[in-house]
Amino acid sequence: MRVNVLGPLVVETGGRSVTVAGAKQQALVALLALDAGRGVTAERLIDDLWGDGGPADVANALHHQVSRLRRTLGPARILHRGPAYELVVVPDDVDALRFERLLGEGRAHLRAGNAAEAAAVLRAAEALWRGAPLAGIDADRARAEAARFDRLHVGLLEDRLAADLRLGRYDEVAVEAASLAAAHPERERLWTHLIEADYRAGRQAAALAAARRARAALAEGHGLDPGPELRELEAAILRQDPALEPPGPAGPIATRPATAGPPAGNVPVPLTSYVGRDGQPEAVRTQLGGCRLLTLTGPGGCGKTRLALEAARTASTDFPDGTWVVELASVADPAAVADAVSAVLSAGRAGRVSAAADVGPATAGAGLVEYLRDRRALLLLDNCEHLLPGLAAWVDVLLAAAAGVHVLATSREPLGIPGEAQWPVPPLGLPPAGTDDPLVLAGADAVALFTDRAHRAGGLEAIEDALPVVAEICRRLDGLPLAIELAAARTKALPVGYIAGELGDRFGLLISTSRTVPERQRTLRAAVDWSYALLGTDERALFEAMSVFEGGASLEAVLAVADHLAPPHRVRDLVAGLVDKSLVIARADDGAGPRYELLETLRDYGRERLAESGGLEAARAAHRCWVRAFVDEAEAGLLSRDHRIWHRRLEREYGNVRAAVTTAIAAGAWADALGVAGALWWFWASTDRHAEARAWLGTALAGPGAVEPAIRFRALTTFCYLAGQLHDVDVAIAAGEEALAGALAAGDGKDFATAWARQSLGLTLEVAGRHEEAAAMLGEARILLAADGQDWRVAGNELVTAVRGLAVGDLDLVDASSRAALARAEAIGYDPFVSWAQLMRATVAECRGDVPAARTSAAAAVAAAHDVDTPHHLSLARAQASRIALLDGDLRAAVADARGAVEAAEVGGSSWLAALGRARLAAALRASGDGPGAEEQRRRVRSWAADPARGHAPHLFVVLGGDPATQI
């Protein structure tokens, strides 16, 4: 995991940006990151986050924030050790801490007289700076740390300029120091750097003029006299002290005198602006200073070449013998690489360089190697992947013989030479999902690139008015610069909304009309074709097979789907090869092993190839086979003490579950659709995905053709529950009766299928208001489930019985059933049922007038819900806790819990629960005297209630929480 705070907060885990929602969450992760490797006491965090203005139960508020952050980052990322919390992150993966470390190292090099090393290390630190540190973090400590880092940043710039002065970069220092001194006129050291740079560059008059400006700035703006260093420097200039004469070579960058005029080389001047990847060209330059071979890797169209060119242009002054770009895409034979390099150098230098290309790979280009032996030059070898491994052998020989030559390569896979450093080039940054803030959208690199290129193309509409659609286009195109530029170019003739709607045919849509771009960059398809053509037969087959996954896959899943291609050890090697070739992304998965993903563009390409060969449906069938086995195992795992692990695994694989069901329905593979959707009764219930699952099962159950009876009856049982919770009771009861009749006909009436069909039908009869029939059905189900040792399902039965008691006003039944459910849930360690049972206990106590007991049970429900990775549980629990706190006269707690209910509902995407939370918040604000705030919440509830698309909440939620529309 990486946490970047030197600018707006950015959190990455597994190479992917993670959205941390809410100001308190952002402040919490930033503050914990600044103490990476050390614990931060709860008392200190509370003081940092709330000061003197926190909620009444501020310790619970902190616990809530930590729990939410754990859900975002992963439960193992935040440890609770005694009184302290600790973010599990390597200090060097926090940019602020890495910045401080590099600053210290750079200053140590500077004190030791190692100017080149100091400059390189300080530039690496400088590249981490993205803007105002801890921007937007609202905490006193964050503001103090931001001010400290601002001071450190200016100090770093002063130190780096000092190193550059020692390296003879006088003109560069003079320009930069002048700008910095204007921004920080009180910093005397910046003035001394400017004055010294001008003098050493032979501009004595300019140096003395700068000294006069320094005196004036210090005196007029700050009432200061020049310090001894500035006074002595001015005196030394006036007496033309020999000590100020430019020194000789100062280190590895100045091993040969630079030629007059601009740096040698052939780096082209770009016709378009460089958008995004702020600081990366400078960071690549710094990395080049510490290695001889640096390879930029990444998929086709990710921007490797443009980043390499920008980095080469930035580094050109470091190489007095030139920075030379060698385009290798048109070179077909590795033996011809030396000729290509020779031709580039010959075009820029007098005389012919002999490539001696008629010899073997070990000695090819001997004349060129000899020419470069004593020179300090940078070779940018662009598009190397198709020339491996021959190219690698030649580069190895070159670097061994020519100590002053550095190579910057772009390739879709590493060259594989000892000492090679790799720089993965990821897609451009995307805005967080779900945001519609124009500033956030416009600030994302991918959206900024689209906007810039659309303006250049003379688009039909104002792009700034369509930023949400632009952001969706950029997401669908994976943030790939080539694809984004091709899409932006189409805005000249097509509205962005149309472009977004046609991305299903992205390979036909994204075509360039430019006459000068290389053939492989004229279409998105050509860019992917280039990579695909370099794969071996087995690699192509695996790449295509992996394209059927949605949201990535574990190695176990890949092995299952590809078991017909090769033995497991061979498949593992092929996966590693596809990762090396930048066609598959490997991500760490929070302790669950690696996860392998294809960008959407590459997935579409792989599926097209499968369709062309007639293998798409077979690949999808293999995928569904794995998903069916997985969900059967997962449903059992959800009813075990490992339920949190299995819940996270199902959430992680939900894209694959959805793909399996939808492709099964499209193919008429009804057994697969019913087998997957019918197995996940518990998951649909615990994650409030009732509507989507009901739609799938409704379609599949209506499909023609015979399905194995056991599969159909299980699916009918699940459908009965889902449709009933969504108040489609007639359809639900019909499905439940069919499931029960089928189970009775197939078994002895005492089997699990019969018991579970009775439970589902009993719950639906209760929703329909047929209370006596529901009681009988649930009672029979409970006896059968208890006899079968189904403790989890018996606890569920007891909760449903408690709900029935609430519906008919039988508090004694609610009391007894919720007590039994709570005892069983605690015994089996199932927090969701603990939370539900405590909510029932709170309701009983409230109805009996025992408000203190109701608050105790409500607090226990909230605490249990905190440990469940389902935000709708937490939202309902906090909504109920708010109502009870209001009854108790604790207005601060009522407001805090209601706000927490709204936040959790929004995280879970439930408009019904958000409306319930807002109704409770309106009541708490009104009681607190905040009339306008209360009215705003009521207005939002009324707006929700008037929306015909608002849908229904599950029956259990309505029984406990009531109708939000009637509570305002």
C-alpha cells in the first residue's frame, strides 16, 4: 500500500487507487500514515480529529471511523494495539516519510562533497512533491505538518541548487533561483545561489544587480539586513576572488566538457502539450542518474514513448555527447539494431559510424561500440519488445564497453539484463468512482488529457459541461492515453454522449485520421494487434481464456478455466509471461494471494479473438463451471466462523458471479444461471442485492428446457425469499409452494431442502400478512433445521419469528425469539445476527419504556454491525440508535448516529436507508434547535419519496425502521 500526502491525498493498494470517502476518513488515514511503523493513541487521534468539538460518545465515533477505514483498506491494514492504532504500511511507502529520508540522504551527500549523488537523491525527493501537502485535511496536526513540509521543501530546493552549482549547471540554477527568490524573498540562501550562478556563468553585472535586489527585498519586505554569507559573496565578486572561478569537472555528469549551444541529440519537439504524470519525467531522469539501463514497461497505448521522450528532453543537459532517440518499431531483425543506432548518430554527427552489422550478436556493432566507448550519451531505444532477446544481448555488450552511455528503453516487457531497472508505466489517473464534483473530475489526469485533445480537435460541444460523461469514457478506456486521444479526436464530429454509448465497439470507433502517426498507433486495434502478434501460441490461448473473467481472477481460478490448455505448472509460467509482457496486471490482494486482471480494452480484444475462432462460448462455459463450484463453497463458508473471509471473497468475485449468470442467461444455459444465483440466498440477503438477484432468477426460471429438479427447487426457494422481500408476494408464494411441493416429492419430508423451502415460504407468508400460516410453516422448518444441526439457519428462523412478533404486536414473542437468536448467534460467532437480535432487543426495551436498556442494546447492535462488511447493517443500526438516543434526550448522540446512518447508507448505495437516516437526522436536528438543517433533511426525504424509481426496502428493514416518508 502507498499513501501520498504531498498534495491531495492519494491511497493506492495493489497498484490501484482507493477512494477514501469523507473528511474524517481522509484525515484519519493521513495522520496514521505520518506515524507509519508507530502506533497513535486513541486519545491523540480524537484530539486531532475533533479537538474540543466531538460527539458525546467520541470513542465510539473514532471506532466507527476506524471500522469504515478498515472496510476501505482491508481489515489487516489497521492494527489495534492496546490504546493505539497503527496503519500497516512501510514508512518508505508514505511519500512524506520517503521525502524526509531522501532529503536527509541528499544533505549528507552534499556535506560529503558528493554533488552528483546529492543532486540525484534530492531530485528524487523533489519528484514526490505534487502540491500543497495534506491538502484538504482538516485537522490541527495536519496543518502544522503541512507548514513544516512546506519549509522542508524550500530547504530541499536550496540544497539541490547548491549541488547543481557544484556540478556547473549555472544557467539552470540562475533561472530557477531567480524564480524561487521572487516567491520567497526572505530566503537569503536563494539569493546567494542566484548571485553565484550568474557570476560563475560570466555575468558579473547580473550578479551584482541580483545582490542589490536581494538587499532591497530583505530590507523593504522584511526589515532585515544581509547576513554574513551574502555580504561576503558580494565582496568576493567585487574583488573578483579566484575562488569564484568556475571549477573543472565536478563529477560523473561533467566528465567531458559540454559543447557550445543547445545539447546534442535528436529528441523531437512535441506538437502537443504533455498532460498528466506530473513530476514523472524528472523522476525518470533521477532514476537514470542511478542506473545505466532503465526500461519503461507497460501495455500498448499507455504512454511509454511520450514519457520517455519527456524524460530524455529533461535529461539532455546531463549528457554532453547527446541524447539520441532510436525508433525500433520498423526494425525487424535484432542484428540491424546497431545499424539503426549508427544511422541516428551519423545524422547528428560528422563522419560515418561503422556498425559492423555482419557479425554475430555478441560482437555486432563493434565499430559503434568503439565510437561510444569514451562518450557520455543517452540512447532512447523505443519499442524494443519485438527484437528480444537479440536486442538485449547487444545492449549488454554496449553497456559493458561504454561506461558513459546510458540506455532508456521502452518495451512491453523487460529486456532481462542484469542491472536493468524497470519503470512500470500505469494508465493515467482516473477520478474516484461516483464523484460528480467538476473540480475533482477535471483534476484527474485522464480527464485532463481528453479535455486538452478535444479542445485541439475543435470539438462540437463544451467539454467542461460534459465532464461526468468524459470521466466515464476515460474509465471505460482504462485511462490509456492512446485510446483517450483517439476518443477525444472523435469529438470533432460526434458528441461525447454518443462516443460513450458506442464504446462497446471501441475497436471500430477509435480510429485516427492523422497521416503522420505510426501505423500501430492509428487505431486502438492496431496497438493491441502489435502486442498480440508477439505472443506464442500457448500465450495467446491463455490470454484469450483469461478475457472471460470480470474484475480479475485468482491463480486458482485461472488454473481451473485453463486446465485444458496445459498442466498447472505450465499455466503458471504462461501467466507470469503475460504479466512480463504487460498484457496482464498482477496485483497484491490483501493476503489472499495475487490477483490477475486484464484492462477492459484487452478483455474486449481477447473475447473478439475467441469469437473469431469459435471458442468464446466454450471459454464462458468453463468460466461458469468454476463460478458454480466457487459459489457452492462460498455459501457454505458464509455460514461458518469464517463468514467475514468468505464475504470478502464473494465481494471480490462479484464481477465474475455477475458475468457467469448473465452469459448463462444469454446462452440459454439455465442450469448454470439457476445454479449460481440459486446458491447465494445468504449472500443476497446479507448484502441487500435482492433486486438484481430476483431479476436473474425470474428470467432463468422462465427459461425453456429441463433443469435438474434439485437445482430448480433450490432456485425457487431463493426466488421465493427475494420476491417476498420486495413485496411481490403472489409471485413469491407461488414459487415457494412449487419449491416445497418439489422437495416433498423428491425427499422424505425431513430433508434439508424441505426444511429450507418451508423457511423461505414461511417468511414470505409473513410478509403477505398471513401470520398464522407463517407461524406454522416457520415452526415446522425450525424443528427440521434443528434436527439437521443447521444452527445458522435456526438462528435465522428465530429472527424471522421475532419479526413476526413485531408485525402482530406480540412483544413476548419478540422478546423470547430475539433472546434465543442472540444466544445462538453469539455461540456460533455470527455478527450479522448478533446485530439484528440486539436491534430486536432494543425495540422490546423501548416499547416497554426501558430506555436505558434500549440504548444498551442499540449500542451493542452498532458495535456488532461495525465488524460486518455490510454498510446497510450499520446504517439501520445507527438509525435505530439515533431514535433511541433522542428519546433519552442525548441530542449530540442522536445527531451523530443519524449522520453515521446516512454515511453508511451512501457507502452501501441504499437510497431507502439514506432516507431513513435523513428522517432520523431531521428529528434530531429539530430537537437541537437547528430548524433550517432539519428542513433540508426533510426536503431530501420528500424528494426521495416522490421518485417513482425508489423501489422497495426488504421487509425486515421496514418492520424495524418504518417508512421514512411517514416520519418527516
